[in-house]
Amino acid sequence: MRATLILVLALGCAPTAETPLTPDPERAPGQDPTCPATAGPEMARLPEGFCIDTTEVTQSQYEAWLETSPSTDGQVAACATNDDFTPTCRWEPGRYGDQPVVCVDWCDARAFCEAAGKRLCGRIGGGGYDFDQYADAEVSEWQAACSSGGDHDYTYGDELDTQVCRGADAETHETWGFVDVGSLEGCHSPDDGYAAVFDLSGNAAEWDDGCESDDPDASCRIRGGSFEHNTHGLRCAMGERLGWPRMRKVVSVGFRCCAD
């Protein structure tokens, strides 16, 4: 399953960080018709009622957004000093198109999601959640998606399997590092209501809208672990204190979006 980019822009109109892109009436195959279909991955609606990207946002999807010259004006106060959405590493447009975009900070991720008519995944119902509620599937959209509503420790079940998702111990690929999003057929929930969502464990870790405060230097949650993590680092509830300053850009961290 590959993420599909659907991007429709009015000619001569470049969206700002807070201006949603124009929805496309023709949905991608598998796209839930009640979820936004503007930019980024296809979305799935989960039993909790919200929509979530079925994969991490890819480099080609992020590049398409940058090509619209999005304005850095209008960001939330915590992101007021964020003056460039361009990834700072592993950014070679055209080379890693179907792999997760990384080396973006929390503010970049939030801006992309808003421009796509979505939001950075956070509290079920919208907005951010308290930093310490990250493992509560009744509060966190990301946790609900990864744990199938709180039923599983890993996105694919209750027992660690190093060969299912893209962690540090995976032997299913010849090279160490990222793989194309959605390319690992078993890296999803066994439960029908959540099975359309891939790569919540491993590949790229993901920014989440759960921050210690609105201070620009405050830590925000990153979820799911990456290709650098193993064992407990790939659990849905991994890392009790795992959060990085919202303006930090890391080679192993990307994101996905949610919506109502």
C-alpha cells in the first residue's frame, strides 16, 4: 500500500501555514470518503471517530507542499521563530520520494497538516494533550491508532516481532535505514477497524501534539520509534519521557496528520 498524493491548488494562490488547500472531489482508492483528501497520505477513519493518515508523510508529498511557497506567517506563538519549512538533512528531492520526510521540526509538521486541512495528531477531538497522557488511548489519537484502542502493546499485536516493522533488528531488507511507507505488509493492526494504518512502529518516529508547555523550547512527544530503535523502543507506549524540543530537527523523526 503506497501513500497517494492528492494536491489541488488554485492557480496563482499559494497557501499559508493556516490556509487549507482545496479539497479534491475525487478520492484516492481506499480513501475514506468522510476524511479530508487534499495533500499527504490517504486517511482512514478509526472506531474512535477521527481520521488519521495511513502512513507517514512522504518526501514527495512534503516537496509538493514546499513548491507552493507556503508562508511562515500565522503560526502559533510557540513557532513564531520558525522561518523556514525546509528539511535540514536527508533532503534530496526526487531521490527518496516514497520514504518518510524527516529532519523537520514540530512546527514544520504542524504547518503542513494545517495546510492540508488536517491537524498534527494530538488529543481525540482536536488540540494538544497533556504531556503525560501520551499512553492513554482514550486521550491520544496516535496511541489509539497504534494500540488498536488500547488492546495491543505493538501496532501488530502483543508480542515483539522484529521482522514485521522497520526497527533496528529487522532483517527483512538488505540495507539499514528507512523503507518506502506502507511497504511492510504486516506492519499494521490485526483488528479490522485499525488495519488500514501502517508504520506506526518503526521506520520514522513521529511528532505528536503533546507538549510540556507552549514555550518555544518546550519538549513535545515523538512516537513509535524509528529504524534506530529495538525491543521496548518500538512499543506504542514507548519512552516515558521521550520528547524533544519542538524546534529540533532529527534524521529519524517525521510525522503524520489527523483530522475529524
